[in-house]
Amino acid sequence: MDNIDESSESTKEKDRQEIERLISWLINKLREKGFVVKRREVIEGERVKHVVDILAEANPLPDVNIRIGILIHSNDVKIENIEKYIAWLDELPLDKLVIVTTGEVDVEAYELAKKFNIDIVKFSSKELSKLKTKTIEKTYEEFYVEPLISINEAVEILKKEGKSLLARRKKLEACSLTYVPMIMIKGEMAEKHIEEERVTIRNISIVFDGVEGYKVVTRGESLALEEDLGSFMDIPEESLMILRKLSEYGALEISELSGTLDIPKDKLKILINILVAKSLADIYGDLVEVRYTLFAHSLDLKEFVERLNAKIHTSIPKDEERAVVLPIKVNANKLVELIESLNGKVFSLTTLYYPFYIGIMIRESGEVEEPLVIDGLRGSTCPSFSMLLSNIEFLDNIRSKARLCPA
């Protein structure tokens, strides 16, 4: 029974990833055509409101606005689905309704949809596997940075750390150069100041690690993760939907949010608390206000590297015998969506592979400790990255290519 449950969960997770890849691809294509794209958007008619998976808007001519609602179907499309969506198209201020499905389409459903100007787009599993979801292709760049300190220097630093008072029972077993992907987003943000009744436009540059999705800042002379905020990958779509509404008005009462988004108050408070924990919102009694403190600390990682006179290459580093290149695990589109949910505009997205030296530490008993991480440019320790690189899969790869360091 356990194996059946695990297999079922694995299938569900695979299906979810396929749908997410499809949505990311659709968003990229729409942005390339000049559309402003929103996820999980509530659209209101005179007496009704419905949620579409993607809302795409464009202004091809002055005073001309095109609005396309897109619904994602992972199941078969039947005639009763089309009958429901015909009512949607009649009730909502949309110019076009598109159904994107990974299931089968009944012939009757297809013919009825065509009659009422509803498009159906079907993707097979084979087509899904071929989709390329590189985010914002026209403004996307990849770089890697050569370390400024050698592995021998890194080993000496790590050995000194291992002999420190707090770590006297630990020794350095091995060391490896490891490139960690960093995702930098540059854009523009319109901040609404409710009390002062004004809007401030500011340029933004924000960095997230590409493994877990933590915000990256400078602390002292080196890079660090904002661990208190947690990963920005775990924000639910419904919380981003709330954030979009807050950004539109600056602040709203919980009761008003509940009615507008059709979310029960108890569930709404849970979703808002997720935003509060990420410093994206504040609650004052029944009033919820958007926050912009996420952008209080601006970091241009490329400038940071250039100031240190490190050599930058316009490519991805090679996963060579003595170096490990960690893969990007986060969905960069979700980070873009976060910025856009805050009434921001993204101009460019850059992946910069940053060099760290990872020291595998062991106790006298032979037990492996959390790795020690050294900044490959400055040679200083980066404690917050130790947690990030404690993934057993990463550690096995790092150990397989690490230089052994006898005592």
C-alpha cells in the first residue's frame, strides 16, 4: 500500500511540474509578444467574478486594450466545460477565452467552443517535454565568475576554521570549488505611500539563490542569505493574488479582500500571514497594507564582482573534474511573478554562477558535519550558505570531486 501511495504521489508531482512548465512557457511567449501577464487573476463582471489561470493584456494602439483569459485544463475537456465557459465569456470583460489542455478534447466540445469564439489548445506529453522555459529570453544572460583565491588558500582557511575553539573536535576531510547559481532581477517598482498619498518610482536590483530561492544580501564583506525570510518559492499562488490586490490599492481591509477574492476569512488570514512572514505585507487590526522592505537592500551582484576585479565569463561554468556546478532548482518565473505582483516591472534577469569553496568537515568519530563554506572571491566564511549546501545529493557530488585534505 505504501508503494502505491508513493507512486501516486510521484505521478501527481510529475503532473504538477508539467503544468508549471506549460504555464511558464505560455507566460514567456505572451511576454515576447508584448503582453502584460498576471497569474491567477480575479476578473469581475457586473455581478460575477471568476479566476483565470493567466490574464494577458496588451495595448497595440492608443485607447485599444486587448484582454485574453487563459484556463489550464489537466483533465479532458467536455461539452459541459464549454457550456460553463460560454457564460464566462458573456459575463466577463474579456476579448478572448483560451482553454489550454493536456487531456483529451471531445469533438462536440471542440465544435461548440469554435462556434462561440473560444480557442482550445492541446499539448501532448511529448510536446510538454520539449517545451523550453528559459525566462525572459530577450533579456536573459548567464555568467560565471573565476575565484580570486586558489584551492590551496581555501584549504588553509578551512583548516584554521577547523582548529578554532568552537570547532576543535572537527577536521577538514576534503575541499571542492563549487559554483552556486544566483538569480539577479533588475527592474522598476512603483511604491504607494498611503499616508502621504504619493507614488515613488524606484529602480530595483534583487538577488535570490538559484537552489532554494532565499534572498541574497551582503553581510560584512561577503554574501549571505536572508534566512529569517525563508524561501520565496513556498509562497502560494493565492498569496500572490492577494499581493496583487494590495499593490493595486496600497491597503485593504480583510473583509474587503475576502469579498473581492472570494476567499474565506480564516483561509485569507493564513495566506496574508505568509506575506507578513516574507516582509511583503503588514496587518493593522483589520487593515492589510503592502510592504516594500524586500527592496530596501539593493544588490547588483555583477557590480559587486567587478569591484573586486574578478574575471567574468559570459557562459555557464563547465562541470569539470575538480569543480562542481550546482543546477538551478528554483522556478525563476515565480520570482518574476513576485515582482510583478508588487506592481513592479522586470527589465532583465541574470544567472550568475558564484564561486565558493566547500569544506567537508568530520568529527573524530568520523561523523560528517555541516559543510563549511568559503567565499571564493574574498576568502571569508559564509555560514548561511552551509544550510543551503547540506543537501545530500549536492554533498555526494561535492565529495566525489573534492580534493582530500589529510591532517
